[in-house]
Amino acid sequence: MAQHLRQYLEAQADRIESVLAAHHAPGRVMGGTVGPRLIRFCLDPAPFSRFSTIRGLADDLALALRVTSLRIDRGQEGITVEFPNPDPRPVSLLGLLPEVTPLPLHTAILGVTQSGTPLLARLSSPDVAHVLVSGTTGSGKSALLRTVALSLLLAQSPATLRLLCLDPKGRTFGALAGAPHLLRPPVATVAEAVEVLTSLLRAMEIRDRRRENAPRIVLLVDELADLIFQGEDCVVQALTRLVQRGREAGIHVVAATQRPSSAILTGLMRANFPLRLVGRVTSAEDARVATGRAGTAAHLLEGRGDFLAVGGSGDPIRFQVAYISDREMQEQVALLQKGTGGAWGLEQSLNAPPQISQESSSIRR
């Protein structure tokens, strides 16, 4: 660790302890981690110091530490204090890939946790199956979708995994055009999206009758709210059926929206997204709606790829999205084209021989 960083951390730890002592809620900083965007301290409070008192001192601590935001939480590590790293460093998807190669089948890279561990999601696990991404403009939703898409392409062959991309904005998946895993070029119009969803439902029914689930088909949807508002009931009905029954047929939905409220998604649809990836939202109520639980403080996230992974009954995992630029995506797609040839049609993918894979946990660190 660089000397200047060590001095900074020691000074910040001293400031935290001084503020707590001044408000009669003493505690000691016992260690922590330095992540790409955030610093986390582990706090050991005195036996008589109440968590509610310490949490109520968030503004005073932020002022003492001279940071714009500060988050206090409790979990398996005890009480944690998180604040922005004054010297943030980017997380590159291409730089992260060598650390996790080879990836298990049907597994996407999400990013890096605060401890520096790569965070993965295996879509074929029943604890994942479908993924709902939410957050305000600038939170990093589209960047996360692109990372999921490219990490799947780079780790799987078209024989084991295929992609469908719905992109009403027309900007998120453009660099993937020509990738051999795509069942068709990225779709940007509502009429085409409705056609894709209808075809995918037919494919699901055919696979159910044949008891097939390979190759896996991943449907990536950016700006889900735009698609629902313009496509109306037929889009909602199709997506609801896909998230209800798609996993057994080897079909997975990864969809992004700013706020997954009842005005956008039905309760039945929301209930069938076991894994939620939540970026910065505007309020504590929006954080509850997006994560499906209270107390996550997603409204205090930093934005620009700072996310929470929320699934099952475990504690949310905070992570930084691994970033990939348009140019890098285009270069990787060009390499895939040279190595694998043209894309298959949907009918060919449905007739491919079944692939058997062992299920694994939903989130891997």
C-alpha cells in the first residue's frame, strides 16, 4: 500500500473515532477494504453504543471526513462505513477476464466487489434465472447490460448460448451487431420487438414439448419501460410468460428499467426476477421498490457503475460494474466473427442437441 494512501486511511479512521466519541457512541475502526470506487471501514462499537445512534451520525461523519456521501450499514462484518475513494480506478472487463477464465457455462461477469473479488452470475442457476437491472439515468444500467452481453459471448460458443437484444434507444447493443451468437441484429423498433417476443414464446412452447433447454437463449432488454408503454398489453403478457416459464426451456431475461414500479411491471412479473442489480435511485422508497426490500440505501450509491446485487435472503453485495467501451466491443466482436463464422437461425438453435450442465450458486465471488 502506498504511503500516502496509508496516511489518508489512518487519518480518516481517527476522524471517525473522534466524531463517535464526541457524540457518546464510541467505537474503533478495526480494518476495512479499499475498492475501485469506495473505501469501507469495519467499525467495532462499544457495548453501549447503539447502531441507530451511529447511523444517525452519517451527516456529521461525512462532514468530518470531507466526503460528499457516506453510507453506514450492518451485516456479517458488523457495522460498516463506506465513502468514496478519493483516487478511484476504473474496472475493465477485458482486464478482469483473465482472472475468471475459464468461466462456467452460462455465466456472466458483473464486476468487482468492494474486496476486489470478481462477481459473477450464472443464469442457469434457479437463484438467478432472470435478472432485473434498475437505476436512474447515469447509474450505469446500459453499461452493465453491455458487460453481461459481451462476457457471455466471449466465454461461450454459439452452440451453447445465443443472444437476442431489444434496444429501443438504439445505442446500447449496436457494437454487438455481427456477433455470431446473435439470433438476429439488435432490435430497435417496438414492432420488431413484439415480433421477437412472439417468436420467443413459440420457441419456449416447442422446447417445453421436446423437453429441450439448449442452446440457452438470453433476451437482453434496455429501457423496458419504453417497450412496455409503446407495446402495451402484448409486451407485458409475453414478458410475464417468459419469466414465469422460460428457465426450464433454457430462456433467460435480463431487463433494465429506471424504476420497476407497479405502473411499469406487474407484481407477477417482478416476483419472477430472483436477482436484482440496482444502481443509484432517487429516494429511499425507490430503493425499496427496486431491491424488493427495505434498508438497502440504494439511493446513496455513487452512480456511474456503483451497484448492489440483491438476491435471495443474503445481504446485498455492493460492486463496481466492469466497463467495456464501444471500440473494445467492436474489436472483440470482429475476433469472434473470424473465429466462428456466421450466426445461426432460431430454427437451427432449437434443433441443436441438448447440453447438460450442472447448476451452481446464483452469485459467485
